[in-house]
Amino acid sequence: MKKNSSDNNDKTSKYKGLKEKLEENSEWPIKYMYKFIVPNETEKVEKVKEAFGGKANIKTNLSKTGKYISITITTTENNADDIINKYKSLENIEGIVAL
């Protein structure tokens, strides 16, 4: 399915605001906390974990219903672009929600 330009503009503006906030409120490098919710499917959870390699502190928590897993990842990032690129790299995981 081809993405239309308004989808791309929405994502670009979302990341633009995040980048501005990170750059104005941060001295680099920083410890950054990512939070995601993913469906309780091993493959999806592992994709998120693998994206951060061995350099991150990763905690998971199963939802009450067992349908979802929350993933909290704390890692050191060198600049705002690294953070935004990480979010972008995970967008293709079906059902992922970045908080």
C-alpha cells in the first residue's frame, strides 16, 4: 500500500516537535527512556529489544489481560537524531505504540 503525502507530513511534524524539545532541553549525551506497548507476540517484543542491542536497560511488563507487553528501555543517546531514527526504525512493527 502506498503511503500518501499527508501521512508522511504528519510523521515529519511529530518528529520535528520532538527534535525541537530534545535539543532545547538537553545536554548531550543523555540517558533517554523509550516506552512502547506491543502486542504480546514474541517476535514483536524481540524486534524491539534487538533494535537496542546490548547497550540498553530493558524492562517488560505484561498487561492484566495478557494481550500486550509494555517495554521500557533506558539507554544513552548522543543526539536528538539518534532518538528520532530509533523511533522511525521501529514504526514498521505492527501494533507498536510509542509513548
